[in-house]
Amino acid sequence: MGRVDEPNDRSLAVVRVALLGCGTVGGGVLRLLEQNRTALAEKVGATLEVVKVLVRDTDKARHPECPRHLLTTDPEEVFSVPGLDVVIEVMGGLSPAGELIERAIARGLTVVTANKLLIATRGPTLLAQAAKARVDLAFEASVGGGIPVIRTVSEALSADRVESIVGILNGTCNYILTRMRVAGVGFQTALAEAQELGYAEADPSLDVEGKDAAQKLIILSMLGFRSNFAADACPTEGITAIDTIDFAAASRFGYTIKHLVVGRDLGDGISLHAHPTLVPKSSVLANIDGALNCVFIRGRALGPCILVGQGAGALPTAVSVVADLAQVARARLEGHEGLATRSLHTGPRALQPLSELVSRYYLRFEVVDAPGVLAKIAGALGEHGVSIQEMVQEGIEDSARLLMTTHSTREGELKKALSALENTAFLRKKPGFLRIEDI
Amino acid sequence: MGRVDEPNDRSLAVVRVALLGCGTVGGGVLRLLEQNRTALAEKVGATLEVVKVLVRDTDKARHPECPRHLLTTDPEEVFSVPGLDVVIEVMGGLSPAGELIERAIARGLTVVTANKLLIATRGPTLLAQAAKARVDLAFEASVGGGIPVIRTVSEALSADRVESIVGILNGTCNYILTRMRVAGVGFQTALAEAQELGYAEADPSLDVEGKDAAQKLIILSMLGFRSNFAADACPTEGITAIDTIDFAAASRFGYTIKHLVVGRDLGDGISLHAHPTLVPKSSVLANIDGALNCVFIRGRALGPCILVGQGAGALPTAVSVVADLAQVARARLEGHEGLATRSLHTGPRALQPLSELVSRYYLRFEVVDAPGVLAKIAGALGEHGVSIQEMVQEGIEDSARLLMTTHSTREGELKKALSALENTAFLRKKPGFLRIEDI
């Protein structure tokens, strides 16, 4: 780190930063660095100077914050900057982001990343490399945008056992489900709205199929439960099959529907799953609407701790990136990098098969409106030990709709019961089921 | 720091800790240190060993966690422990806690405290002493028990401007107001319930008069707005005058009543106030019930960030104390203490007088049921530029009750209008007013 002469003749250290990628989040990072220059310098004890910006195309139109003379398409140019300190990776994707981060670590540079897929896929490996090289690898922005959930799980709860992590971690899903509930519109209409507002991508499948949220849970599980599961290890269901009928039924039973990720430390293993879920209307989670995200962490000693905020967006995400940058820059400046990174330990933990999950369920059957049908359904459920808690029956033309909630049951048994029913003549369509989280 | 031989023959450093005070929180700290011994050692890279416990009376019955042979009533004995590293202060109050912390800092010891009153009163001074001595002074547990609000405001938001901090920071008030709303009981009954459940002290005045919450806001303002106000600088009102009538009226207008602390950075000054407040039923704050606490922080770039959890209680508070301990112990072990403490800067900021506050208000008048009274009240309000937004009138025997909300108005003007009305013959009792926070 060099020193520059400030106008007031007081010399201040400089932390030299390279930005890998300059899309939405990168633009936000540059804007925050500019807007809060003085406050950040005071906090870090050094000025944070962006010295190089790696992009794919230097001719592309950029945010006004992006200084054109710093742009390069050549990673060599980035790594040959003399006295480079920190690399901020906001390009996303596994490659070349992963290789560039490895290269930075190998060079003794500290890394800040917002890359959810990369941390979910290779987090433990990259963290081990960083720990060995005694540099930091900070990734607050990889989960929940501006919500300080990484910091909370890995620092605030360091003195406790994390028992469960339940969250609304995809703003697109939450926006769509909110609109379906509040405006009574169907999935496709709500999705189109989300796309128009910029909440959903042109290809929304990663979001609406639940994979984005599930990858975030893999990261939180790594921190909270010290697991090292694969990025796609979490059983995942999306929201595309949710019907407005389900909202009405859930409401009758005192619930609303949210896309949740659910992680629990069972002692001898970890339970992870991501899917649309019935949550009680009185729960804080039920009242998190629109594109907001929410994480509900339960510590053995702490009890409940709930964090709510904007899970995406250029500026909220950039706040997390720059907060990480301030912290690692300060650590580097004072010559004790990698402390936080070295204190992270993960290891093999068993993942509970979803068939072993014990939960309450919401079930939807569309059947021929004939006597004895309910008895047959109740019988098939009962044979597998599934007991009905509440039930309502609605007539729809010449059919009937049976909507019910069950007492706690093992998911494998429930699925056997539903399979047994699937080929019966009185069933008009495949039964629908959703898990209930009484949180 | 010494090193001890572990059973597996791997030597591990020891961080030596003295506990000042061994009440509820101190017992919780000892329990967590015991229960999470291995995980903490892994995280810190050293075992955390409590070597001395300062108490007022060694004969008093203690929690089972409290090791009797470590007890002493003599501070000299604490400070003469060879190789002492960290002092945890959980005795509370200004004195002798303050002097003991100063002494620890002067000796180069790192300090963790849960002492709200002390940090609110002398935070900037003690932090400056710690920064100068290059030791840490951590105080996450001083506000919001187990909620990581100190960490969030001072670290997660370090790259942003904190625009406002609004919170439910007193569990006793929140429990009482929740019971008044849900069960329709009066203040005294709800208070008795809170006392029975251990939420309220035998002398509940610090809580129900709002002072406890106001002191917490002083600490959050120090971190979020970099102010250094006196502990009693925040204009404060308690909940003792709230009536069940007010809940019914608030509900009619779409609101509920919460005891809030409200802090805003106005650029040329800071606005701080603590009082019962109308909040919209749809707000997350409105749905934080019972003894839970909640802090709603708004960052210029971040937008809203909401934290919810248990604001008191031995174990939640101890989680924050031990998380702080883990962090400062690690820093001390690696020889770079005081980093976080040194990055905190406060300075004189102007406090906006409450008369300058611009807010919407809820008003309650009990008047003689006679024609022309409403016109006189509306006239008096109008003369001071206070305009009514919504109004309902209720008959009560030979009187009438006028309940209304106003448009935004300056508090000084509203108070002039209410003063002008106070001595009129048609008023049966002093008008009631509450601020509205459309959050």
C-alpha cells in the first residue's frame, strides 16, 4: 500500500482495488465508493481507490460511475497493477470468476465477492485456499443482497448453536406470490408484472423454480451448520404449480403461502428443503410482502432472530459489497488478513432424505362428486398413518374439491398414500400438496 | 497469553477472561462458554478461560455455572491475575462499572460490556480511551439483547448513510401494549402480568416511562449518526397514559400503538424522540408482539433493513456478550486489537427541538356534548395551521369524545393549539395526543 498526499497535506494510505465485472452491482459499488469517499476513508484509515475494471467489452455503454480509462478486457492487466490489494468480483457465474478469484488468492490478494453460485458450489474450497494464503474471502452480498445475514450467522451467532434457518430468499417468487394473494391474479400475470418491474429476468426459471433460493440456503447451511453440501443438494420445488385456489384454501386454514427455504440441524444430520409453504398469517414471515427478503434464524440460546430487507438490487447489494470491502481493507491495512476466513470450519454432514421429513401438509384433491370418495381418500391416507386435521369440501360443477391439512406425518408415507390414490377413477387430476411450516 | 497442553497433545492458546458481575446475564455467559467450549475454541483459535469473577457478595446463592472458587469481592484480585486478557462487565450501572472498565483499558485489557446506561452516558469517552490504548471495547449486548443491531449499524451499514433508526426497544412496554390491544386489559393489569412473567422489574418506571428505550437510541445514534448526545438527551414519553380507548381509535384509523424510538439524520441535525406512537397495521413494526424487540434501519442506498429478536433475557443477551468476546479474543490473539473501536468516530451534532418536529398526530378530546364544540376545536387547530385528516365522534353519557388524525404539522404549533384549548369550558379533560409514524 502506498501513500498519497491529500490536499490538506496529511498523507493517507491507499488501498488499491480492482473490480471484476461492471454490471448493475459493479455500478452500485462505484457509486457508493464515490458518494461515501470521506466517511469510508475515515472508517478504513485509507482511501479506497479503484485502479482497474475488468469487463468483457470496453465499448459497451456503462454507468456514469464507471471510469472508462480503467476498463480492460485482459485479466493480465488487472493482476499486473503494482501494489494491488483487493479484488472485488461482481461478474457472476462459475467461470471465469472462479479462476480469477483463485488467482487473486494465490497472489496474496484479498477478495470480496457477490457470487452466490460460486460460493454455493465451491465455497469451502475457496475459503480453505484463502485461509491458507492468509487473505480474506468475504461474501456478504452473495445471500440476501443488503441484509447482513452472513455476518449475523457467522459472527453474531458464533457463541450459539444455530438450530434452524428459514427464509424468504427470492424476491421474484415473493413478489409473484404476493400479487397472486393480494390481487388474485394467476401465476403468469404476476410473473409478467414482475418482469415489467425488473424483478424477474427474461428467463425467470432460476427464480421461479426455486433454485436461486436453494443455492442461498446451501451457503447459509455452510455457515450455520458447517456443512459442505453441493450447490444443488437441496431438494427444491418452485412456485409454478401454485394456484389462486391454494391461496383461498390456505387463508381458510389461517395460513398464507410463501416460497421458503428451510434448514434444520437435527444433530445427526441436516434437513434442507426449498418450496412453496403454508405459513401462519400471524407469523412475521407471512407479512413480508413484495420483493423483500427475510431470514428467520433460531439459535438454541438466542431464540428467534429475524432479518428483513431488500434481497436484490444494485445499491442494496453494493452496500454489502462495500461493507465487506471496508472490513477487509482495514484488516489488510493493519496486517492481519484472513482472520474471519480462518475461523470458518466446515465438514461432511449427512443430508436427511426428504422422505424422512416430518411435517404437516396441505392437500388438494379434485374428485368426482360421488358418495364414498372422501371415505376412500381418508382410508388411503389412514393406511399410511396420515391423519387429517382440518377439511373443507367445495363443489365445482360436477366435481368436488377436497382441501385439507394433516397432522405431522413422514413425507415418504404421505407420498405413498398419494401414489396409491393417483390411479383411482374418482381422481380428476393429480393431488396437490404443500408443506406447512408453523413458524 | 499462555499455552496449555490439550489431552490430544496439541497445544492451544488460552485467553484469560474476568467476569465483573455474576447476575442473570453473567450466569448466561458462563453457561454458553461451557456449552459451546469446543466450537468457540475452534472459532477463536484459543480456549476461553474464566479466571476470576467479581461479585458484591460471595455468599449469595449463584447459578450452578458460577464456579465458587473464582469468586472475589476485591477488584485488586481481578486486576492482579497474571496474563489477564479480557474483562467482561455485566454488573450494570455507572459506578463502579465505569471505573473498572477505565482501569481495564488503562491496563491494556480488552473489554466487553452489556452496560446500556454506561455506554449511553460515557460511550464516546470510553471508546476514545480504548482506541488510544489500542484495545477493543465491544458492547453489542447493550442494545436489543441478542439482536445484532450494533454490528449491523456499525459494520453492515459502514458503506452507507443511515437515514433513520426506528425501533421497539423495550420488551416490557411492548408486552404491555400487546396485552392491552389483544386482551383489552388496562395498563395496570397488563403491567402486573408483565411483572408476574418476569418481563418487568418490581420498579418498572425505567421501562414504562420510556427511559430505557431512549438510552438505547442514544447508543444507536452514536453509531448510526456519529452523535455524542447525553444519555438523557432524547425527549421521552412513556406508556402510562395510554388507554384502551386509544387502541380502539387507532384501529379505526388503520393503526396500532407501539412504543417507538425514532431517530432521523436531517443533515443539519438529528431528530431523536421516544414515545408511544401510531404505526400502520400493515407495517412489520405493528406485528412485533409480546416481549420481542425490533429495529428498523433505513440506509440511503440500502433501503429498509429490519431486525427482530429477543431484546432481553439471560441467554439472548449472553449470546451477544460471548459473540463479542469471541471476536475481541481472536483479535487480541492475533495482535491487532482495537481495530473496530478505532474506526468509530463521533462528534457534536445538533439535536432538533421537539417543537420543530414535523409529524402527523392522533388527537383525543373529551368534551361537553353541545353544538358548536367541534367547530371551536377545529377553529383553534386551524388557527395554528393544524388540519384534520380524519375524525370520528362518539357519545359517552352526557359527553362526547372526538378522535382525530391530523395532516403533517409542526409539533410546536400543535402544542400551542392544544394549550389554547386547554382552558375552555367545554373540555372535560386535558386533550391526549400521540405521534403517527407512517413506516
